Amino acid sequence: TPDEHERFIAAFTLHGRKWKKVAKHVRTKTPVQTQNHGESHMRQLKRAGKKIPPPEKKRGSGKTWTLAEHDRFLIGLRTHGREWSKVAKVVRTRTNKQVANYAYIHFQQLEREGKGHL
């Protein structure tokens, strides 16, 4: 309906491609229905040469590592070296991939600080 579309436009302007938030704002459509409408709307905008919001960036859990996780990471690293699956078992709250990514960043930081690898 025109009223739903008006609410959609307001929410889309505010939230971009965060379809759950847009759907809450529209109130009468599911996130999937809202996404379908949004994709159709973006195609129309693109054809008209208008600006569309960029896709949401996919990121990891988005949760900062706690000091306890960092400490367990260091213990696991000292104990198991670069065997990330074993280090992840010591950390307990992160996946192998998260641990490997964290290690990469950790080693980069050490390099920048001139401390080298452990």
C-alpha cells in the first residue's frame, strides 16, 4: 500500500539494508518481504541513476575479545604454537577461524611494536 511504502522509505533511509529493522518500522511485512521490496526499490533507484545504500559489511561476531579470552589465547599460543584448533580449545569461547584471525592481528601488532613473534 502507499502507506506501507511511505513507512518503508522512511525506514530504508534510516536503516539502509537492515531488513529486520526496516520490517519493524513498516509493521505489516516480514523481513523477507521487506527485503524483496527493498531489492526491487533499489533496482528502480539504480535505473534512475540515484544513489543506493551500500550492502552491510559482514563482520565476525563483532564482539571484542575480553581480557580473559586474550589471556587464554596467550596461554594456548605458548602451549600449542600455531595449532589454532588447539589454541581455540584453550580459549573456549572462539572458533578456530576467530582464533587464527586474532593471532594474525596479534602478530601484526607485535611487529608494529617491534616485539616480533612469540
